[in-house]
Amino acid sequence: MLKDASIVREGDYILLYYSKNKKIIAKATRDKKIHTHEGIVDCNEIIGKKYGDIITTHLGQPLIVTRPTFLDFLTKFKRKTQVIYPKDLALIVFLSGVGPGSIVVEAGTGSGFLTAALAYYVRPDGRVYSYEIRRDFLEIARKNLSLCGLLPYVDLKHKDIVDGIDEKNVDAVILDMPNPWDVVPHAKEALKDGGVFVSFLPTINQVEKIVEKLIHENFLDVLTIETLLRKIKVKKGETRPETFMIGHTGYIVFARKP
Ligand SMILES: C[S@@+](CC[C@H](N)C(=O)[O-])C[C@H]1O[C@@H](n2cnc3c(N)ncnc32)[C@H](O)[C@@H]1O
């Protein structure tokens, strides 16, 4: 019999929504109590509810039981390194052409934000091989990936990618590290013909250096972009861009192996 997807089942991740800035992700586990800023919720009361139903905390606060998106999980990730923001993650994933079944090599893992985004899209048959030189960062990434159930699609490797890439015939090599030019020859060897190279870099000086290296190694279609994202304040008769925005995160360099 088909399961009714509109019902919360044991083991489902749920989002308890109080307001735009007050949301909590939790796993619906029998006999568990969820502690929120608005009071305690009994998981047994949530299991079997319909998504969209309202549940009341022990303080009498109503919370809407809804579904978390991948982005909601990212907001719960621990950060021990500089991380890639959703505006850049989205573009990197799209530019790299990564999709279900893709084999991707990534470095460095850092806090695992990009790793998670890649794993989310290569599921269920693809794989992300993520290189990181710091063991402590790998542990943070491992916890973050476990939180959203994406660890089974990732190989976390404690290895300096400058020493070489073990995998062959990969669809994409994606780097967020200070010296990606040292990896370009390894990336060329690891990528399948027509495979994609992407590098995320905070400074123009690094961009010049990587582009020069990619051209020297005969990569095609070299493209450098920056994405600026503006939130819009929507209010009747006063709708306009928000005053403040994130001015700079990094540049994305894309290239294709011939
Ligand atoms: C900015 S962080 C990456 C953040 C990550 N993309 C995220 O979204 O969470 C850069 C990481 O690259 C790692 N790193 C630097 N050089 C490396 C190398 N040669 N091989 C593997 N990892 C490296 C650093 O230890 C650091 O964790």
C-alpha cells in the first residue's frame, strides 16, 4: 500500500514553524521531547499529524508542523571555516552540471556546505569524494552531513589534494581552497573528456592565476562570474530592495576539459 506522504511518520525530519525567524528542525522520534524557544513539544503528538497541522507547546504556543527544505538544514550546520553561501552554491551546482549519478571530486571540505549541496544533487547513485587536510574540519563536516542524511553519498578523505586525485573519469572537480592552480594538472587527469572544473575564489589575484593556469592546460570555455543577490522588502506601496546586502563572497571560475 502507498504511504500517505501528507502524514508525519516516525523518522521524518520536520520543521516546526513559529515565525520567519523562529523555526526548528527535528526528527520525529517516538517518546522524544523537542525543546523550542516557545516551549516543549511531545513528538508522539506530532507523529500521525498532517503536514500543515498545528501543534501546541506546553506553554500553549501554536507551532505549524511543516517540511524542512535542504536550505533549512544548511542554516543548522556548524561553521568552523569560511563557507559557501546559498547564492554561490546554487550557481556552482548548476554550472558544474552535477545531477543524479554524477561522480564529483571536491576540495577542501571545510564545514561541508558545498559537500552537502553536491551530495544532495548526485543522490541516489552518484558520489562526492571530498578532500580535506584538517581532520578537525572533516569531523565538523561529517556531523553536518549526518544531520541532513547526506553522509551515505560522500567519501570524506583526509588528504592533501595537491598530492593528487585518486579518482578517475569524474564528471566534475570543484575546488574551494587557496591554491587551486596547483590542482589543475591533477584535475585534468581525473576528469573525463568534457568534464567540468569549477573554482571558488575570494580575490581577483587568485582568479588571474587560476585562469592563466587553465588556459595553459588547454581547458576550454573559461568563464569567471560573481553573483550579487539582493533581497526585496515587500510592503504595499513601499516595495524596494533592502538597504543592506552581502557585498562580496567570491568569484566562480568555470572551465571545461576538451
Ligand atoms: C574555505 S574552506 C572550504 C569551505 C567549504 N567549501 C564549505 O562550504 O564549507 C577551505 C578548506 O580547504 C582546506 N584545504 C586547503 N588546502 C587544501 C588542500 N591542499 N587539500 C585539501 N584541503 C585543503 C582547508 O583546510 C579548509 O578547510
